[in-house]
Amino acid sequence: MSQFPDQFLMQKIEPGEVIQRLQNLPTLSAVVVDLLNCIDQDDIDISTLATKVSHDQALTARTLRFANSSFFGSQSKVTTIHQAISLLGMQSVRHLITASALAGHFPDGQCKGFDSHAFWRHSIATAVCCKVIAMHMHLNQDYAFTAGLLHDIGRLVLVSCFPEQYAAAIAYRVSQDCHILEAERVVLGTDHVITGQALAAHWNFSEIIQKAIGGHHLPDTFGHASIASVVHVANSIVQALDLAESADDMVAPVSKIAWDGLAISESDYLKIFRETEMQFEAVSQALSA
């Protein structure tokens, strides 16, 4: 490995700094908070949810776009929020709410070397792959999708709250040709897993999602066939498929325990690869637009 200038290694982030910076992040909008709080309620009706969604123009447009995407294969054009929610289901609307909320909370272009386009492509591809894996395993596809979408959210925290330090971590990764997780730990003294867990707790994400974020690089601690294992495997699959279109992306090592624990056959994995690639572009266009 090449020598790396010492000044780039003097970027340590104190544990309390992450929590402090999280307090300074903009709060989620009232509409988004209301939607996130009510979406798990069994007794909420579609008309009530449609009214809440319609209060946010960007979310309305994205919901209609998603409902009309080839991912859902609707035979007729969806023109109302009520129709869209009926087609998508309550949990899929949560995906849209989450993506829409996060997209507006982390400013772009402040961190040298960070490719936000590749980041979101990777996040969405991982979400799609998680959903496909969960379908094959008869697990909850909605939780899997959301966990995949959010698994790297800690990187956005670091990029937004510590742009200069994170730029140094990116530079270290390029110089040393190592995985970004290693670079974060060496340069920052923390990593995107820790910061992602902190944000998930700060924003009161469900325990399942918090565990998926915290365990996507160390799934063995959560048992076989956990959502953390699904995200862990999906993360590496989409890196191997290069769906993020990142020239210098590195495939993360895969835990044998997690891989074997999913008990997916080689033929089914080939199907998962194909299904992920086919579904990814449709979902990416709907969520990213």
C-alpha cells in the first residue's frame, strides 16, 4: 500500500459529535411525520391516506409515477392517489415517503469525491434485490425493501455533517484501494454503520430496520435468514452486478454464514440476479425522478 499523508488521518470524529450534528439536521416535515406515524395503523383507510399524501405535491407526483411504472405492471393508467395506493399497498407508499423525505434532508455536492447519483442507485438496487430475495424466501418483502433502501443512510449523515472529513476518507479509500468501511474507520474513527444506527434511533425507525442498518456488514450476530442477512447479501450482489455504475466500486466480502443461512439454491440465485436487473431500472426511475 502507498503511504498516505498524516494530515488526512487527523480527521477523527468524537462519538458525541455525531449525536450533536443529528440534532442540527432539519426535522422531517409535518406531512411526512404524519404519514410515517399512521402508515402502520391497521384501521387507517385509503381515502384518509390519499388525502395526507396529496398535501405534498412532490410525493403525489412520485407516487403516481411509481404506480404507473413497469415494476407494478398495471394494465391501465393510474390517475389518482386513491388508485395508486390501492395498487401499491400501504407499505410501498412508506417506501416512497421514506425516499422522498431523505432526498430533501441531505444536501448534495458538499463532499468532494462523493457520487450521490451512484449512492442512490446502489441504495435503490439493494432495496430491489432485498425485495426479490425476500420473495424467494417468503419473508416480508416490504420490510426487506425498506431495509435495503436505508442500509447505507449513515453515509449520508457523514457526507452532510462532516463533508471535509468524509472527503478525506474517500481519498484514503482511493489511495489504499480498500473498502469504504475500512477507510471510514481509519480516517474518521467511526463508520456509516454506527452513524446510520444513530440516525435510525433519532428518527424512530422500527427495530427491524435499525437492526438491518446495524447488521448489514456483520449479519452473523442476528441469526440466519434475518433481514440483516438479506441486506448483507443483496448489498454485495448489486455491487457485483455494478448497478450503481460506479467505476471504483468494490464488492464487499460476503459472510459465509449469512450466505448459507439464506439457503438459496444456485439456480434461484441466478433468477434473483436477473429479476433484480430487470426490476431495478423501473424502480430507479420512479424513485429518483
